[in-house]
Amino acid sequence: MTARGDGQSQMLFWDGRAGTQPHQMKLDAFQGYKPAFEGIAFAPDGRLVVTDPVNHVLAIYDVNQSELIDVIPKRYDWPGRSGHRPGEFNAPADVAIDDAGNMYVADRDNHRVQILDARGESKGLLDPDFRFRRPFAIAYSTGHISVTDKDGTRCRIYDISKKEPRLEIEMPALVDADRAVVNSKGRVFITGRLDKDSDLTMLSFDPDGQGSAYYTGTGTQGEMGPYEKPRSIYQHRGNPLYIYMVNEFPFDVRRLHIDQ
């Protein structure tokens, strides 16, 4: 997980015995680089991809060696500079990676979602005719990409199982929405609020068959106990029946079974 606040952003990891701890990475091959962390995703080959909105790059880490091995686009001096050309970023906020290794980047201040192949080469834009507004949360699940933008009030879900991505669902307007995931039955799970007076929690929706979805319930408890203000859900790559989320109190990671 990544954490941001008044101080320097951090990369953290969690295990069941020791809880949440800082995750330190070696930066020897990138002298002068001071990393910042925001979005995070694992590639099918096990590499960890993290968005760095301060240096405007994707940082690629070898978790087994605890080492930074690459940045996209290539940089030879720091701090990094923003750009608007294909393969460049302006405050990249989040990243999702499909089963083929393609990377979908919420290029926040360029108001677009870029698609890169597994090598980091540009493949174009997701929904190039649509104007996103500062996309900041993106997730891959069961052949779908979800994109949340407009300060957490809009989430659009794309079917990427065919040759070209296709908009499948535009979610009803929400408040403080974050990432969304889709289970094998098409049900959508998203953290957020139904309206400004509601609690921040896990919400579920079913597709209505007409390009939208209807509200089906609010969750408050997973397999590891109740959760409070969950954020930043992520589907388990090896077992898509489970999603994980950051729980605000106590600050830890919770698991939820979504095959329902």
C-alpha cells in the first residue's frame, strides 16, 4: 500500500504477525532520485509498479530484491519533469495492470488514461474521445478497467476483454468514491458514499443492462472483522474471489470475499 499525508509519502507493507511497516527500496541505480508514492499495482511477472506524481514517472520495483529497476519514461536527471506526449505524464495518480501486462495509468493532470504495454511503450489512450477530469483511481478486475475521476463523483467501467475497450457501465453519481472492482457475476464493489451525509464504506451495485448500475447494498464487515472508512481496494491476482482494502481504523489491510 502507499500512504500520503502532511509528511513524505511512504510505501508500506503488511503481514499478519507484524502489522503495517515501512517498505524500504534500494535506489542505487538512480542517483539523485527521491521517490514519491501514490498508486500501486503488481504486474503478472511480479514486478511492482508505483506512480510517482512528484517526479512524473512510473517506478518499477523488484520486490524480491527490494530494488528500483526502472522508471517510465526514462530519466537521467532529477527531479523529473511533467510532459504531455505519449508515454509522458503529468502527476500520474494510479496504475492498473491487466493479465497481459498492459499498464493503464491515471494521468491526472493531463486529464487522460494512458495505456502502455508490458515494456512501457505507449499504446494510446483509454476512451480517447472522452474527456476525463483529473482521474485519480484505477483498477483492473475480471476483464474490466474502472476509472474514478471528478473528485470521486464519477466512476466509469470498461470491458477490455475484446480487441477494443468498451464502456460498459457509468456508475451513479457518488461522493468520495475510490477504486472499483467487478466480480465474476458483474457486480461492482466500490468504496465511497451514496451522498454527502452517508458514511464512507463499501458499496455494491448490479448492472442494469442499459449502461448503468443500481445500488444493492452496503458492507461493513469482511473476513477479518469490521472495517471503517475502507479505501483503495485491490483484487487478488491469484484468487479473484477476494479483494483487499486499506482500513482507516485500526490502520491495516482487510480482506473481503466478493463472489456473491
